[in-house]
Amino acid sequence: MVTISGVNHFAISVPDLEETIAWYHRVFGFEVFDRSEIPGEGIKVCHMTGHGLILEVFQPPGGCTLPPERRIPNADLMVNGNKHLSFGVPDGETAKQQLLADGVELVFEAEVDDTYGIFIHDNSGNLIEIFEEKGPWYDRIAEQLQGVRPKEEQG
């Protein structure tokens, strides 16, 4: 078994690197860490950091846009592959109001197992979930991640 220390980064491809850098900075406060280009490919790369996370952003020349079914949360579940990037927040309603104030369109809202989530698109159409970190399900998974078994499984 491979020992994993954690998630290293999340990567996305976009049509306009500069617009994406500005969007992630304005909406989530990410900062540019470094920039490079993949030699011989003409693919621009930017690593952004924020909230203990690394976001790797690629701008390939002549890249393809996301197909429509990849832009709708439940329809995207039918397409194999990565689904979305999820950011945890302490209060979903506060996050929702901040997103709306920043001009971000809400794609989908849901409450499942007393846990609230919002889906949005970034400026390139990549799907992002804003996940409220409270409620019974979240409490159980948080305990599990801390190496503590859920109460109903103890003794």
C-alpha cells in the first residue's frame, strides 16, 4: 500500500489563464505561486495557493471547451471522470451571499443528509461545489478523518 500524506493539488485546463487567475483571486483569494510553460508544447501553467490548497491551472493552445453535459451537476455524474472541486465553508448561506455579491451565478443548490451544498462554475465553466461543513453527515466524516470512529460504532 502506498502511504499518502494528503491531496497535493487540483488541476484544471482553461481557455484564458489571466482571466482564470483574476477570477480565483477575486472569488476565493488564491494567489499566484509560480508560472511556467511546458517546453515544446506551448502550454502555459500557473500554480495558485490559498487556504492550504494548491490549484494548478493549464492554458493549452487550442483547447476544447467543456461539453454541455459536464456543466450540469447531476448530468455530469453520468460522464466518467473527475466531477468537481469542492471547497468547505463553515456557513453555506454566508458563502452564498458572498458569491452572489461577487457576481457568481449559482448553478444548483441542494441539501442532502442535513448538509448544504452549492454548485457554481468558474469563469471557464469548471464545476465547483461549496460544501457547508456542518450537519450529521459532516460530523461523522470529520470524526473519521481525525481517526476517531463515529459514536454509533463505538462500544
